[in-house]
Amino acid sequence: MKDRKRQRENRRIKHQEELLSKRSECGYKDMTPYNAVLRIKTKGKAGVVLK
């Protein structure tokens, strides 16, 4: 029999959204949208990433 807990874990891994890119369409580094989404996902607990 399959383990339901393991099935849920695998589903969670497969259905994660990918993070926004740290680079804009033009190729320069723009951290504003990346940091904004990261703060939303962690409910404001994430710090600002500068690299």
C-alpha cells in the first residue's frame, strides 16, 4: 500500500511555484519583484536579498 503522507509530500514538491527571476527582460539585475514575492510567500518574515 502507498503511504499517504509520502504522497502528499511528493505532490507538494511537484506543485511548487518557481520563484521570479532576479534579472529583468533586458538582462540587468532587478531585485524589487523578487524580494516582494519572497516577502509575500513568507508573510513578511523574509529579509531583503541584495545579491
